[in-house]
Amino acid sequence: MIIADDMAAHEPADTIVELRTTFSRRELAAACGSRLVSGRLAACVQIDGPITSVYRWEGRVEMAEEFSCTAKTSRDRAEACAAAILEGHEYRTPQLVVSLVSASASYAAWVAESVAASRT
């Protein structure tokens, strides 16, 4: 489980979940964002970049240009959203950082409504 159950006990009513990852190209980040929003797994996906990432990989310090991708979703949809991000990700060990975030009541309601199953 991405969001620990003990965290949920302290979760305010106006909490959303942010999932962050990176991609090597803007097009890949945009495709992921489109897939998440179209599938009602995320209400919104923001893409930033290019950014410069410095990291250790296979014993060496590396530097790469990347695009940061932040998805906003509900706690109920966080697991499915994470799975969709990781499915077919270009990186062998993709970044996936998940945070519970306080939001305004109206924004949190919009997120919940946006990721709710369609009734049509």
C-alpha cells in the first residue's frame, strides 16, 4: 500500500495525494499525464522542466535533463494511479514519491469529483 493506514487516521478531510515521477522527455511526461487524467486516475497532472537531476546510478554520479510530472488524486485512487505511472515506465527504477497534501476544501472536492467513476 502506498499510503500507510496509520497516516490515514490523522488525515484531514481536505487531503489529496500527490504522486511525483520524472521522464527523460516532455512527450513521455505529457503522454503519462493524458493517460492518468483520461482514465480518471488523476484530476490534474503538472509537468515541469526541463530540470537537471543529479543522482548515483550503478556506482557513478550521473546528471541528466528530465521532466518532472506531478499527479493529483484522491486517496482512493492513489494505488491505481501509482500502478499506471509505473506500468511501462521508461526507467528501470522510476522515481515515485507519494505525499499526502492538505488542500483547500474546494480543490480537494474537485479532485475527488474528477477521479470518481463516470456515471454515464
